Amino acid sequence: MDKAPTHLRTILQFTTISFWLYVAHADVYDYLMPTWKINEETCLDTCMEWEKLPTEQEQKRIDSTWYNGKAPSNANNYCAMPGGSAGKFECDGCTKDVVTNSYAGPWCYCKTPKNGHNHTQYCVPPINVPEQINLQVADVHSVVASFVTREATVPSNKGVPIAYFGDSKTNLHKVPGITHHYKHLSSAEGMSYSLHFIKFGNLTKGKTYFYKVQSATSQLSELLSFRAIDYDQPKFGIYGDSKSPLLFFFLLPFLYTSGSNIYFSGYYCTLLFAYSGSLEA
Amino acid sequence: MQNLKTDCENGVIDFIVHMGDHAYDLAGAGDKRGDAYMNVFQPTLSTCPWIPIIGNHEVNDGDHYQRYLNMTWGETLGDSDDEDDTSIRSTADSALGEFLTKATLFGLGFHSSVPSNTSRYFGVTIGSIHIAGLDLNNLDKGQLAWLDDDLASIDRKVTPWILVSSHFPMYHPLLQSNLNASSTFYLGDGHEKFTTSGHDFIPLMQCQNDGICDESVGMWLNSIQSKLLPLLKKHGVDLYDAGHVHDYASTYPMCHGDVCKDESGKDIKSFNEPKGTIHITEGNGGVPGVNGTNTLKSCNSKKKEWCRLHGTGGNHGRIIVLNSTHLKYQHVENPTGKVTDDFVVQQSNHGPF
């Protein structure tokens, strides 16, 4: 008699662990993108709040696309790539374009879709907002900040991107850059797609620098910072093959973002730690 | 990536080298997948500088380099054939000024001591280590000539260490076991699987009616090795690091296609005063389906005396140059941040092997 509960417990433990392993291996995380908006050509009004969908059945269906089976409390009606479904069934060369799998990026639930369109619809990117901000090593004393903006039309050649840059948050000076109009994407998206490059030179090793960026027509980015390379003892991470833009989230096990903010999730940490059997990380 | 971000914030590392295949289908869905990837990457890459290297997926995913080249600096295929092209704009008001601003504003391709003038391949010296990134999707003569010049320009007294990196490994146990497989599938033109080593090692395909025949992995490898290995030897390249195969592998120092031997003909299975390049594959930064099962086993055998360790699971590498004679390599688990393999290379006589 004593053995039955033990076996049952073992089975339950195994089932529970397997379930959590499965969930933990879902890889993807909820990603909110408040600056992206519903497509007015396919939706008559607006995105609905994720927690207030019209029917219980629809609520259940959409809830299942989120990582925790429910939209994050700060999701509002933002466009998003819900982590429970993003990248689902993805494979190389055979991935199907399913909106709720975030195949083509963030989506939301349109309150009143136009004829022939579904409630779940892809969102459209913002105009004049710096995105994809990254710093590329140029040489030991320089990095190049690059970022992307979209504009309704190709902006005038006279404007240049600007960074406000310096070694103090309160003492930033202007650094001009150059813009590269990316024809390939501009044509595909029916709007101007521009890449901007601004060099930060004469960096002092190990020193922390602050910066914001904007294109000639865009709003300013948030204030960001980085530390210049300490070339006395070079040290760096090196790897290949991060793959999918969505499944890439496995490398971001502890965070998801909402616009430019980062939120930590103890839930996912717990799953990973439980799985790895380690609390050291 | 959070590990890398945290490491960067804490001063464990100063920058990131990404060895290609940045994301699947970057150009998919009208490039929106690429947008998503780069947006997700922003929290890390806006605070930790990176060096991007080109992989097969930056080439084959529908736009033939364009997304990658645009991301990395701007001279793009298909974007410069317009005489009235205004795509590159600068603050300069003269032709010379424009040239100079392009040269100084754009990244790695213009900044090396021997500028490659392309973001396909480039070199950068960071204190005591020089890093050369290659494009093995097309190892053309121009690239080889540039690499020879670039490596020759390094003053080893000032910059003792050299790392050459590309997306494709030259020594890996799975390659050695599948030399007769189809290179078409191995190189990424065919579909790859996420949860295995990534690339189907399938038999050679039959020649097509037009006489075009598939090349074997062995033939491709020979072609690459015959061009690159002499340069690694000539310039005494300490490390060759790559991705592509979705796992980890490291070799002992390699000489003439095998582990280096001492004067008595005995294998040298150490990193003490290497007489050849050490080859590392770190190709599972976070492929889809990567699971938490991290394994690490010896791959050393009579047929592969050069093979040191072979492991699975999501991982990344860490290189720390301790001084002019000692360099540390660490293999780090993504989920835990644990270092599961590390070794120190001691080299007091940098130069040609």
C-alpha cells in the first residue's frame, strides 16, 4: 500500500517535470511593442485590450498564445509577439505565415476587422522612431552606433542623424552621422526605410559613455550607455548561430521587453533553474 | 544573451563576436523577421559593442546579403547601381570629404590597418589580439589576398595574438565523419534541423541533366583548407573559431591536418607552446529547439587524434587575453552561465608556425 502513493508521486513528479521542461523549451518570450500600431487598411478601429476580448472562447484562444497563458499586466492593447506561440512550428524553409505565431512580427486583436480580414492582424511599424539600436566595433578607440528609422517619404538629403554623446548623462554633445536609405526594404514596405550610422571616436578605455540618437526627422531614443573596450586585457564573448528572430529569445531567458524597457521574470527563471538544477546563475 | 549583457555590464567581457547565422530567415516576411531580431537584440547590443560576421543564412535567406550588408555598413548589392543614388549621405560638402566621412563613419571594413572595404570580411586589432572575420560563403581571391596582407601587417611584438574567425569550421568531428556527404545540404542551401547538429549529412545528390554535380563535404573542405591553412601557418594564427555546426568542438593545435607532433613523432595534446592553430566550433548560441541538455565528451580517437572535446547544448565562448603569452578560452552554458570547459594557451614565441 505504501508503494502505490510513492509510484504515483514519482509519476506525478515526472509528469510535472516533463511539463515544465516542455514549457521551458518553448524558448520564446512575450515581447510588447507599444510603438507599433494596427493596420488601418485592415482594421476599422483599434486593437482591443488583450484581457477584454469579445467572447470567452476568443479570450481563451488568445490567452493561450501568451507565455504564461495570459497577457502580461502591462500589455494593454499593445502590439506584441506573445511568447507562447511566437515561432511555433518554425522550421527552415517550411515555416507557415500564421499571424498568432508572430511569423511576420507583432500583432494584435482588431476590434472590428474590415471585410475579409480576421481579428488577429499584424501591426505596422512606427514612423520616425529609432529602432534596432546597436554599437559595432570599428577599432579599438571607436564604435559606430547604427539604428533604423522609417519615414513616410524619403527625407531630404540635408538632414543628418544626430547623437547626443558624452561621458556624463548631463553633459552630452552633438555628433553628426550619415544616413543610408535602404531601397530594398523601402520598396517592400512602401515607405522610406533608413539606416543611420554615427561614429563615437577617441574613446578612453574602460570609460562609460552615454548617448541618445535620432534621425533628421525622428524622435530621440532613450538614453543609453556603454563601456569602451579595455584593450589592455581584451575579453569578449564569441558564438555563432542564434537563428530565429523570435526563437532567439532562448538567449534572453530572463527578460522580455516593452518598447525600450526590460522586465525580469522570476517565473521563467524558476523554470530554468528548476530544470538546470542550479541556483547559481 | 542576457548572460552576455550581464557579463558586459560587469566587465567580464567588453564586446561580442557573433560568427554568423544571426537569425533564421532575416529577410522573411518582407524583412520583418530581421527587424524583430534586431529589435530583440537592442538591449544587449546598444550597451555592448559587437563584431558581426556573415553566415550562410545572411546569404541564402532571400535577399542575398542585402540585409546583412545594410546592417553592418551600407555598401550593398543592388543598391549602388543607380547613378543618381542618394543612399549614402554625409555631412561633408566635398567629394573628398564625403569619401573621408564614409571611411571614418562606417565600421570594421574601413578601420583595419589593411582596410578590406567591405563588411563581408575585415580585421580589427584590439590591444594584444587581432581578429580577422572572413566570409567563407565565397572565399574569393580578393579575400585571400586581403587576409594575407592583413595578417602580414600585424606587429606581433605589439599584437601577439591572432584570431581568425568565420562561420564555417575547418575541423570538426562531424565533418570528419561525413566527408562523403552532400556539401549542398551541409553548407545550408538545403534545409537544416534545429535540434541536431543542424545540417543534414545526406548522400551526394545525383548529377543534374545539365551536368552540374553536387560537391561532397570533403571536396568543399579540401578546397577551403587548401586556401586557408597555409595562411594560418604562414602567419602563426593562434585560434580559428567558427559556428555553423550547432554544437561545441575543440581541437588540439593542428599541424598538417593532424594534431601537431613533437620531435619524436609523439602527439602534442596540450596548449603549451602550440606549433599550430587551435580550432574551435562554438555554433550553438541559441538555435531554435536548443535544449538545456549540455553535454561534453572527449572526441579523441585513433582516427581523430586531433579532436579534444565535443559537446551539445546552448553555449557561448569567452576569450580573455591575459597577457602577451597567455590566453584563456572558456566554454559557457547559456542557461546557467557555468564555465564547463576552459583552457589556457601559453605561447611565448608568436609568429609563423
